[in-house]
Amino acid sequence: MTADARALLIIIDGLGDRPIAELGGLTPLEAAHTPNLDRLAASGITGIMDPLAPGVRVGTDVGHLGLFGYNPFAVYWGRGPIEAIGVDLALKEGDVALRANFATVDDALRVLDRRAGRIREGTKELAFSLNGMKLSDGTEVIFREATEHRAVLVLRGRGLSAEITDSDPGPNKEGEVIHRVKSRIPGFAPAERTASLVNEFIDRAHKILSDHPVNRLRREKGLPPANIIITRGAGMRIKPRGIAERFNIRGACIAGETVVLGIAKMAGFETFTSDRFTANIDTDLMGKAELALEKLKDHNLVVVHIKGVDILGHDDYPFSKLEFIESIDRMVGFIMKEVSRSHNFYVGVTSDHSTPCRLREHTADPVPVLIYGEDVLTDGVKEYGERACARGGLSRINANEFLLILLDLLGVTYRFGR
């Protein structure tokens, strides 16, 4: 490794977008005033990145697996185990972990809000009321709140399988009845049994949550009650080798979302979070910047994850997305002022996927990327945006390739062949 080489990787979740008429046919990123990101693009090298492959839409989990050096085609086993790692739940052999949401349903179990109004307060109390439940065959329920409306469900017992379907109807499917969980392999007894247990848990959780004091108070305030749990992304434990070990680096990850923290832990990174580092637009950007500068003193690679842009894409708020991008740009400017010009300091900026406002969902659109460093070959691109970066010298790459390029600049990769 190059002596004292350091790199900062900024991941702006859900950054990519499509042209929006109200923004003059520009994307929120293109329309935003981003002098600091533009300066990095003009002084560095740019391109566009497919998180996995062209035309393949990915979730936050798969997008970040690629950015932390994993091949999702080879190691992806469901989001549940990643979320479990993110909330420090140690899975045992045979456990099945599922990602869960606190959600709102009516009396007919139609999903009114998949996120229960993006609930933040009271989730610890709600989770406590479900944790430790014993299901009809003695299977133990471990239930833990995660970021905002998110939670983790772990089933611990004998003969379980992760080959089950989701109870969550899916994004933009409010109004549908919650799905009954089924085996993905008809007739496969462990999966049939596990599906039945998840359905039992959901039914019992609905009864407990419907009359929970937290939800009685939410109704009094006119807020949607978190009266049911919806599940998806079932998986079981696996331990792939992390990039910190592969490349003998010391990494740090600063984030407010448990799935990102979970993947970072898998990759061998030290993780840092705080109540101030939310997975929304009220996150403390400057606090993340200050912590990143501190961790760059003794880590080779520091990752800063910012979630709020994705939230605004899902909620179709293009002007707010533009404004939050401008806030991130100011954070980048603060970092660059504090970091002395160094031949051995690099900055990478990317995203895990696109979340176009008008679609309110992840798409396969590639995201703009840049890598800045004093010895990086520049490519003539003068601004950081979807269309500008498409003309860049990195061309069109995937997430693994983007990370490897950054690591190679650090001098930590190894030669293939003699």
C-alpha cells in the first residue's frame, strides 16, 4: 500500500433520477447547485455505474454488497441476515432471519401504509412486546427494532428453511391485502412449516400491536398505528470473506441505516453510528463529515452513507431531493477544505441505485460516479450529473469495478499473474 494513502467513499443512496419537466427536463442532481461535486468531477475521472449489471434493478442491500466488494450473484442470501448483523443479532446455525416493517392495515388486513407513517418513536416498546414469543411448535421469536419503521424477525428452532415468500405486497401496493407466506418450493416440508410459522407470528403480532399503548396514543394523535408486521427477504447465516481481510486494509463506515452497517460489518469494517445519523433528511451531515475526517487519520478507507436522497425519490419530492443534494454538496465542500492537498488522498462519490421521483421506486438506470485524486487522469467532464458523467473516462462499469479502481489507487490490490 502507498504510504499514508487514504480514501473517502461517499455513497448517496438513491441518487440517480430521470428528467423532470418541472426542473426544465433536468434531473434533481443536474438541476442542483453543486460547485464542490462539480469541482471534484472536473479534477478527477467520471463515469456511470450499474450497481450489478445493465438492466438489473437492485435493492439497497444488493447495491451495497457490490460497493463493499461482494459479488451479489454469488453471496446474496436474503436481506434478513444482513439486517440482523446490522442490529447486532448473532445468528445461529439454522436460524431464519427476515427483514420486517412496522405497517398499518385496516380491519380487512389491507395495507394502508407499508411504513406506518415512517414511524420512529415507540418502536422499541412495540418490538419488546413481540420479542421472545413462542410459536405453536416451540420455535422462538427474536424480534428487534431497526432504523425507523424497519425491524428484524428471527425464527430459532429445528428444521426451518428460508425458501419462503414475502408477506409484504411490495412498494406502491398500498390497498392490497397482506400476503400469506408460502413455500417457494411446493411440497418442501421445512419451507411449508416455516411459512406457517411466519403466518402464525404475523397473526399474533397483529392482535398484540392493535391494542398496544403506543398505537392507542398514535391514534389519538391522528397518526397511523403500527398494527402489523410485514416481512420479506428471508435468509440464513453465511460468512463470506470481507474486503478488509482480502486487501489488508482498515476500513470505517459511518451510517444511520442498519442494512448498510450490517454489510460493512460483514466486510470487516469498523462501524460508527449515532442517534444524530438518521436514515432520513434530518441526518447530521456535518457530524458525519467531522467523524469521517477523524477516522481518515487511522483508516485506509472511510465510507460515509447518506440515505435521505432515496427517501425523497420514493416520496416523489424532486425539489426537496434537489435541495438535499445541495446540502450534501456543502458537506463535501467542508471536507475538502479540511483535507490538505495530498498526492495520497482520494475521494469516490457514487450511489447504490437510482430512485427516480416520478416512479417512486428503484430502477436499473446507471448512477453517476467520480473518483478524485491528485494523480488521477482527468477526462474533461466538468460537472457531476447523470448525462455529464456518461461521457467520462471510466465509461460504464459495475459496483465491484468501481471499488477495485478506488482500491487500486490506494495501492492495496494485487497483480493477477506474474
